[in-house]
Amino acid sequence: MKTSLFQPEKLASDFVLFRRASFFGAIIGTTGLGAWLLWRVFEPDGVSTLEWIQLLLFILLFQQVATGFWLALFGFLTRLAGGDRAQIAHSIADEDLARAPSPTAIVVPIYNEDVPRVFAGVEAMWRGLEESGGTEGFDLFILSDSNRPESWIREETAWFELCRRLGTFGRIFYRKRRVSRNGKSGNVADFCRRWGARYRYMVVLDADSVVTGRLLRRLAAMMDRNPHVGLIQTAPQTALGRTPFRRMQQFAARLYTPLFAAGSNYWHLFGGNYWGHNAIIRLRPFIEHCDLPDLPEPDAKRRHIFSHDTVEAALMRKAGYDVWFAYGEEGSYEEGPPNLSDSLARDQRWCMGNLQHFWFLFAPKIDFANRFHIWMGVMAYSSSLMWLVFLVVGTIDLAIKQRFSELAAVPGDAVFRSGDAVQILLTATLALLFVPKFLAMLAALPQARRFGGAFGLFSSTIIETVTWTLLAPALMLFYTRFVVLTLMGLPNRWESQNRSDDKGLGFWQSFRIFWFPPACGVLACVVMWYFARQQMLLLSPILAGWLLAPAIAWWTSQPGLGDWARCRRLFVTAEELPEWEPGELAAVRQVPSPDGDWTRPSAGLGRVVAEPAIHAVHLSLLRVRRPAEAATAKYREALRERLLADGPASLDRREQFAVLWDGDSLRWLHRELWSRPMQSLHPWWQQRLRDLCR
Amino acid sequence: MDAVTSSDAAVGAAETWDDALARLLAYLEDFGIGGVEHRTRIALAILDEARIRYREGSAVACVMELAFTRMESWFGEAMPRTDDHAARPIESGWVAAHLAEAADRWPDGLLQSPPPQALVQALREATFRMAPDLEVSSMTSREMDFGAMETIAQETWHQFAWASLLRAVAIWVVIFFVALFAYDRFFPQ
């Protein structure tokens, strides 16, 4: 039985070389063919400077499109052949799951999250572990970097209640960092420094991650079985969406990811990538080799690496450990942004991170596969800038040619004189873009029930394709903005508008946020009307996308429309259907809406001071500090008096934290509040006490 | 309540003692002290003591101070002292009582003198660990050779005055379009 298992350490180098050569050969060949066709378009009249620019940009952009196409095609072919044997998941047998895994820490870094949702996820995963063979070997850490007092106190209270309910004191831990340095990667590194040596593996999750107990056990078993593997990344499916935006994203991920992921595994094998969450990591090499270096930037603020994952995978490979992609494993989930605005806020962060990775592109001893992952990450956003420049230069070039042809009285369109090359090129580009979607649909047809039936699958794919085709030009503008601002080191912050899936963007709010693409659309229409009227039809999808961007952003954010679509079996994924929904996801879906009492201003500090239960939990989690210096003690005393006399709102966030970190101040406040006559307290406290005494 | 107010004339306004009792009962309830009867019994005992000790000022303050002292002393006796937590026995006592489900299992036990031994035992066992014992690792950032990129960046990228460059590009783009427009407008074919 065991002999039939896949043994990743025995992969022959010829086998790896053949796969990589066939994959990259296909990309190079396709890109070369496209470049040759464009060359043929330009060549008859001699290649001008503008055409050289277009050709160079075209090669870079066409390579990206070709890569996507070949990933999907190789993925499709491996599926057609009955699946790829070279998968890390095939390296374990059922009996491996019967053994208790080596000590594994599940870490959930959080930052001002929806607390009930986070803890519902933690509870669901822990219960999932219990049901799938027991929690032995696993501990879970919630690592908070929240910088809102109410989030901190809410998290502590939720943790205490969770542990009491599950009986998991000593198994599920909560830690609030006093000084939050280097964001999520700093939070995880802090965990590694304190407790990393106690565990062999670490499963890194996001606040919105849900991983089934079965998959957690399988991941640990894969690591136990393969000591040379440093990291295994799962393919998280987006789930639990309500707005059309999220539902389209989760539908698209469910439909396309299997092909792209299989294609990806086909070429990189042990040289996989890390996405920052829903992955298991071998802790010793991670601690020894994967702490992030500072970037050689002149500005100290830009030396920190924002996006740690891809770099950590590269460092793990550099240290000689394998990084695998367990793409076929079911049970790894995350949530996506509910609307376009939130999606852009996330893209802005990712863009900054991915562009920084450029530093590592030519660093010595980085594995070829990791260099390509880095390149793909950089291109994911910088291609927008290239595409925009390509469009502008192309339009100017066409306008000049048009003018020249009119002046020289040369019959016919300047471009189409070059014969069929343009049509072939255009058709080829469209094929490279849309054939993967068709292949994914074809591959999904035998399991159409998982997508709400054949009609639902077909119509959802069409709507999703049209919507994203129209959104792509607007995204190009925003990504270009992110890229340019990042490269120039200018302030670059896209504010998230609405994190809730239950409330869509307002119609006018959507116009206020997304006014830029329609403005560009109108400007482009006017300019083209004057200078390149005949090209307007060719560029109409782009112009329409720009003009319609606010409307699309608005309708895709409406939860009511999402519910309507679900009733009509549009954008359905298997996880939404009772027969396939894992228990962990079902539990998270039923999370109650946030407790109103926690959303009040100053609820965190107010409740710690007033409520004996929350007060006791908070103080029990504070460590004793050395006695404060006289100046600090005086400062705290002033804060305490102000807090009682003027209410919690009189303290800013920093002052609230100063009080919350000091056990003596809190104890004094708690007793004073309960001991002072009502009329000597600020009305905010009076109301709080009345509520408690009721 | 009549019993309380009837003997208050000598020590202060009846309303103030009513407030104090209400405050104390609410606190004990929020703290999770037993059932109504047990709470009332404790509250009245504290109130009696307060009336004896009261001299001037707020009755609420007098009652609550006595309550805190009594709780501190009761939990201090029942709970082991920990040095690394900011929590005192009264706070760690609340946590332990909650974990041991003391209110359900010993409805009249909390704050009872002397404390029932079984309850004390349960409270001492019902503690939680904030975190596992530290096992410190040295995860430190290392120098990294960025290869050609570092040299290229230092010689080109970091030398650029990007704002000026972009301004110049923007000006040339405007000039280009104005010229094209003017050419089209004033030199028609």
C-alpha cells in the first residue's frame, strides 16, 4: 500500500526539467509568435519609436496572458489524464492520520477584526479537530495586534467565553502585543521567538480563515511524512459571500482555481509559493532562515517588507527545504472583500508588497521557481501601468498613422493595410484570455450540480466574465495609480468604505468613490472623437468599462441582489449546498450579528471599568509591570480623574491604552466608580451604572 | 427595604441607604454571587456593619468600601497569590469562581464565612494559563545580498527626482495634445 504513495524526495531531475521546459517553452513560443505578428503589423512602413515601445510592452503583457493560458491548459490536461500524481497530498495514507501529529501551533493573527466572526471560526475549527480524530498535538494561538481598545477588550472576553465553553484553557491562548511592530509578519515572528521552539509546525491562518479539522490533520501528517518539506500551502476557497461581488469572486475561484492550481503545480512542483495564510510551516527552518531582511531603501520607512509570504517561500527554498502546493485538498476557506472599494483597499496593500519583491528578483541563490513567482507578483499590478501606456501610445500612433494616410491619400485604414496579422493577433489574444474560462467550465460540467446545475454554471460564467471584462479597464486605472504612487514613494492609501457584507454602497457614494474612470472615459471619448474616431469601436469595451465603473461597483455591492442571485442558482458553489457544506463553514455562517453593546463609543474602556466580569478577565490577562516612575504615575492619575469626571470619550485612543495596560489604575477606577455617589459621576458613567443596577 | 429605612434616621437620609443597598446588590449580582437570598443576606450584613461605622460622607462609598474589603479578604484566604498577574485575589477569584461554576455548585458558598473547603479546593484548581512557558528562539533578521538590483537601484532609481520627472512628462503630454489639436484646428486638410 505504502509503496504506491508519492515520494516527493525521489522526484527525478529529468522529470522536473521536462515539466518546466514544456511549460516555459509553451509560454516563450506563444509570446514569440505574438511578437512576430505585431512585428508584421509594424514592419511594412518601418518600425517607428512609438512602435518599438509598443512592441516591448506587448511582449511583457502577452507573456502574462500566455502564462495564464498555459497554466489553465496544463491544468486541464493533467485533469483529463486523471490528475497529477506528483502531489504532496498523495504522499500520505489513511494510517498516517491515525497517529497523533507532532506538536503543531495554529496561529491566528488578528487586527481590529469582527470579533464574533473570528471566534466562531476558531470554535468551528477546534470542534472540527475534535470530530476528526482529536485535538491532541494541536494548540491554538490568537495573536492580537488590534489598536482599538474596544477590539482588544472584546477579543479577551470572547476568548474567555470560548475557552470556558470548550474547556480549552491551556490549549487555546490569547495574546495581545503591547508594541505592534512590522504588522502581521512581526506578530508571527514574535510568536516564533516566544514559543516557536515548543512546536514542530505552525499553521498560519488569517482572521477570516476556516480550515476543517480533517485538513489540519492531513497537513500535519504530510509534514510528518516528508521531513524535507518546509511549507505546504493549501488553496483556500473564498466562501460565505453575500454581495454579488463576493459571490462572483467565490464562484470564479471555485471554477477556475482547480485548473490554474493544477497547472501551477505541474511546473513548480517542490518550488511552490506561500500566500501568507492557510498554510503549514516547519518551524525550525522558518525561525532559522526566514526572518525578513530589511530592504536596501534609502528611506527607513520603506525598508520593511509589507508582503512577507512570497519572500518567506523564497528563503525557505534557499535554505534547502521544499515548498509544496496542496491544491487538491478540500477544506481550506477564506472570505473575500464584499465590494469593489474594499477589494481595492486590499489590492493597494498587495500592490505595495508585490512591487517590493522586485528587490529579490535578481538576488543570488534564489530558486528559479521563486523568481518566477516574484515576477508574476510584480506583473500582477505593474502590467496595468504597462497596459495603460500601451493603450495611450497605441492610440497616438494610430492617430498619427490615420492623419498620415489621409494626408498622403493612401487608401484604407493604416493598420489594416498590414493584412490579416492584426485580426489574427486580436483573435489570439481573445482566445488566450477566454479559452481558460471555457476549459474551466468544460471541466466543471460533470459536477455542474455543485454550481447550481448546468444552466446556473453557464449563465454565472457568462455574467461573471462580462462583469470582470467591464471592470478590468477601471481596475487598470486604479492599479496604475497604486503602482505610480508606490514607485514614487508618495502617500498611497485607499480607505476601505464598508467592511460589512450586509450593507451595500450607496448609489451616489459609489459615484463619489469611482468618479475617476468615467472622467477618463469621457476625456478619452472626446480625444478619440477628434483624433482617432475609427478606433473608438475597437476600444469600446474599455471606454464602456470606464463609463460604467461606478454603476458596476454599486450593483455588485448590493446584498439584496446577491440573495436574489442565490435564489436563482447564480454564482452557487458547492459550499453553499447542504450536501457539500462542511460543518465548520456551516457553524461560521450562523454567527450572530455584532453585539450592539460593543459598538458603543468607548465601550472597551467603559466596560472594563464598570463591569466586574470584564474587569476581572482583563486584569487576569495583564502581567505585573515594574513600578511606574513618578512622572508616569502622575500622568496616569490625571487620566483616571479625567476619565471619571469627563467620561471615557474624554480620553483619546493612546490615553485609553495607557489606562488599559495599567492594572492598578483599572482597579482604582472600578472601585471608585462603584463607590462614588451617582451625582458626582459623568452622565456617561451614570447611565452605565443605571444599566448595570437595573 | 422597610427594615433598612426604618432605622436610618440616625445615620443619614433613607434614600442614600437605599441607593447604597441597590448599588451593593447590583454589584454582587454582576459579580456572580449566588442566588437572591444569599446575596441579600450578604448585602444586609455589610449594610449593618456600614451603619455602625458610618460617620460622614457618602453612604454608598462606605458600603462599597466594606464590600470590597470583605471580598478581598474572603478571596485572599481562598485563592493562592500569583506574582506575575496584575490580578489580585478578588479578580482571579472571580475568574476561578466562574470556571468552577461556583454560583451553581455552591449557591451559598461565595463570601460565606468560613469558606466551604470543597469550594476553596475548586477555586484553587480552577485557574488558567495565560500562555505556555516561554521557549525563546532567536529569530533575527539577517543581511541579504540583493545582487544586481541593489547596485542598479543605487546608481539609477534612488537618484531620480521622481516628482520633477513626472511633472516634466505631464507638461510634455499637454504640449503634445495642444499642438495636435491646434494643428488639426488651424491647418485643416
